[in-house]
Amino acid sequence: MKTLFAASVAVLALVVATPVLAQVERREIGNQILENVPVAPASIRETLARYQNARSASFGDWLPGGGMVIGTRFGNTNQLHVVAAPGADRSQITFYEEPVASPRVLPGGRILFSKDTGGDEWFQLFLREPDGKTTQLTETGVRNVSPTWSKDGAVLVWSRAVKGSADYDVVMRDAAGATKVIFKGQGQVSPLALSPDGKTVLLGRYFSIAESKRWLLDVASGQLTELNPSKAKIAYGGGEFTPDGRSVLLLSDEGSDVLRLIRIDLATGAKTNISGDRNWDVESFALSDDGRVLAYSVNEDGYSKLVVQDFVTRRALPQPDLPAGVVSGLGFSPDGAKLGFSLATATAASDAWSWSVTDGKLERWTASELGGLDPKALVAPALVRYPSFDKRSIPAFIYKPKLAEGRKAPVIIDIHGGPEGQSRPTFNTLGQHAVAELGAAVIFPNVRGSTGYGKTYLNLDNAEKREDSVKDIGALLDWIKTQPDLDPSRVVVSGGSYGGYMSLAVMTHYSDRMAGGIEQFGISNFVSFLQNTEAYRRDLRRAEYGDERDPKMLKVFEAISPMNNVGNITKPMLVMQGWNDPRVPKSESDQIVEKLREKSVETWYVQFKDEGHGFRKKVNNDRRREVETQFLTKVFGLGPAK
């Protein structure tokens, strides 16, 4: 790392940018390009290191002998590790330059996982044998997702998309290793489960966050039968056959404002509400292999509540008493005795845990290091609500520093992506570092259109209502003015992906109230975005944002796109982008940077040649946080940027 940072001082080049701004200071450091970014002092890197060296671990799946496969990072990228018992040493089993994801253990101890190249999201599937031999199962240059398999693990099924197409085919690999297309799909079609007898595939098609469908595919005949036919728009989540093959479990918002766990009888079509009447979404579920025990997680105002019950008798079992945080990745051990999951809280990074169904024992399998941070000094966010322009209550999590009496903290507003996303109380290095080192408050709002609050709230920003979510940030700025310990004259907005669009939109509407903006791989023009995003996701985005081919919607896009309102931005901007982004292509960032510089707006631009939609490699994420800290330090008036 010392050599890398030394190079940052040495590699300086001046290139012509635009007729208005005569020069752009450009540095190339390995796969990183920094434009107009001052060289950071060692003190920034040293302080950040404690936060950036914090690790996390996630539960992947159970091994036949009772151990776990987990994902964690000890080098530059997340790789797979094996843990034999709670608290045992982690043994690394994959060693790639690219991150490895989605491990699943097949019968016999084989491990299926996926990997892309440089964040391009053209995923390949790999199968690792117990002896370590690993085989790539899929064809390079196509996108392979949503694998599922037969009860004995001999047959694999997944969906595959090719360049330039919006359609997915369903592919089956038989016990002999031969592959064939068993269904030519339209749109985003995914296999969700294979029936216990291997004769039927549960298929799902995603149209939008508010609409999806489920079908049963007969493998032998190719006959497709819709599960739960309905003219109403229904959002489904997941899907799993019961062990007897007679029913399907899935999440559904049919007849409800929230997602519920339901069972559909395949013979009669009868539906049973398993999770009961709740005011919050059920977000995930798992059923033991023998069908005896069910677990599901409920998203209650951003916090997870884990429910475990006897699926046969519906009798409540001992319930895990978990720290307030977020649960993900539920999975039962092969014998059904233990439930594995990941748990992250605001003051502890994600780790792998288990819950014993029989004796109610909660065990932490991994203890991820916090990079030298004092856990007692970490701050938990407060959940607040503020009124928006239409009197609707907007939830937000806020981290606040401890200040001397009379002092006011500068504010970072960080907006999640999606827009179908949700900021939740997990370990967040931005929040912890800003509070402790910059004396700044960080607010994570869940503006209208966020998930987790029901489909009514989810649909409030659709199509021509897009800027109503931007008004929610205007209302947040009003709320900040009423807080005695927050400084309304020093506010920075930040976000990635859709949050990047929000950051740009906020800067076009409220630049006079902002100190600056940070935009990461965000949409700068809805028309060019929809034309250039990868084909397999274009219609899905049109379902959310609106269709630019519709003259009425095109007029809306022309009015609200930040590129067409960039003249309203008068404060400094930091833009960051990966070259291989299939979702929001690099051209979206290039064009907004060029336009900002034409308007003589101070603009820092950071690019990563080996990243896609987000920064998954530690060396790049470290640089990102370093530049963010320099930018915030400058615009908050905390000191020089260099």
C-alpha cells in the first residue's frame, strides 16, 4: 500500500477538459483515475484505516458435517471460508481476485457459487468438489443467475441471459453434466425451486417491485401452469415446495398492503396465511428439509424480528432474543436442528450465527474484527420521523455526535439506491467515521418509494410522481433547521445508483441550501439511462421510472433529469463511477461531469476500471472513502482538502 500511495504523488498529468475549464488535474493509480482530487495526507488514510479494516462475515450454508460455509474478506475481496464450529478458525477455500458470492452446499458437500469479472454482473456458476477441484459450469459471456437443484443435487437448473436480450432462458444440467434449455422465457424469468420428485420447476417472472407471477413448469412436457391466476397485480417473493410436494410456500401481498407468508395447495389452489395479520413485511423465510420447522423474518420499521415455529402443529417454539439489527440469509442445517443466519447491528458488523431449535441456544459462529475500533465508542442511530410537503411522515435513521453546548454539527444526508431499497440499522462506516472524526451527523432517510413500509408507500414516487421523493429531502432540510444541534448551513447530500440521481436532483432543487453533493454511479438523464442500461433490465426499469417512448413520460423525463437542470447546481460535486457498470453505465457520470465543468462548478471525478455497480474491492473502497473524507472536510470548512 505504501508503494501505491507513493505513486499517487508521482503520477500527475494535466489534460484539456473543456473550453471553460482549461485544465483538469488527472492522476492514474493502478485501476483508479482521480480528476481534480488533491493528494490526501497520510493522516486521513491512517484515521480511515481503523474503519476500513473492519470486517464482516455472512452465513452461506451448512456443510454435511455440521460446519458452515461463510463469506468474508481477508485480502482485497470477499471469498468463501469454512468454519467447523462456533468460534472455530476460518479456513479459506476460494482464492480469486474477484469477489465470490452466493455459496450453496449441495448433497455430498459440493459447493455451488457465482463470480463475475470486474463487477460486470455477467455471472458464471462454479462447482467446487470436496477435494477442492472447481469446475466452471456455465458459458463465459452470458449471465447466469438463480440456480436451484434436485433433492439429490444431481440436477441443476438456472436462468441465463445473453448480451442484447431482455429475455432469460431456463437451463437444466443433468447428472451426466449435459445442459439443455428447458424453457425459453420472456423477460426476467427465474427458477425458484425444483419439486421433490424432480418433475416440476417453480418459475417466477419479475415485472416490477409491485408485480410478479409464479408458474409450474412440467419438465417432461414443457407445459406451463400459472400458480394462483389473478387479474390483480400481485408482488411475490421467493418460493419453495413443501417436502411432500403438495404445496408451495411464498411471500405475497395479495389482499394486503404488506408481504405475508402464504401456502398454496397445488391440488385445490387454497391459500393459507402462515404469518398471520402483521403490519410489516415478511422479508424472508426458510423451511427445514423435513418440513417440521419454519423460520421467517419480519421487517419491523427497519429492524428484523425472527420468528421460529413448528410448521406442522403451528406451535410456537422458543424464540431467539437477538440484538436490535438486521437478519438475512436464513437456512436450516440438514437435520433441521439448527437455523443459520447473518446478523448485523449498528454497532457490530455482520456475523454468522445459529439458533438451536431443540434447546433454544443462540451461538455466534464468527466474530469479525472491528479494525481497532472501540465497540463502546460506536454510535447507534435514532429512528426519527419528519413531516413532508403532503403531511406524510418520513422515517429516517440519524447518527449524531456528542458536541459541546451551543455547537452545531454539519450534516450528511445519505440516500439509498433502488429506488426499491431501504436504509436499515446495520454497521455503517460512513456514519461511525463521520460522527467520531468529522463531528458530523449522518441522516439516512427512507423517502417515499422505499421498501419496508407497504405497497402504498412504495408506489408514491412512480412515474410522473418521481420528484415527490425529492420534495421529501426538501422537507428534511426544513426539519434540520428546527434542530438545535444541526447546522443547516453545512449540509451535504450523498447517494449511489438511484441515490445518486437523488443527490443530483437535490442539488438542482436546493443548491442554495447545500454545501456540496456526492454522487456515485447515479442516473443523470433518464432517457439516456433507459437507452443504455443493459437490455435484460431495461423494461424492468421502465416499469418503475416510466417509459421514455411514451411522449407524455418523455416530457416528464426532460423536465426532471438532472442533466437538463444542471445550471441550478452551484456548489461543489464529487462524482464516482465504475467502468463496468451494467446498470447505470459510465456515460451517465461522464456527461454530468462534463456539463458541471462547462458551468464552472468545482467537480471531482473518481473512476475505477475494475468495478461495476458499487465498489467491492477493498483497495477501491478505501480510495472512495479517502476522497469522500477530503471532500467533506473541505466543504464543511473543517480544514484543507489536502
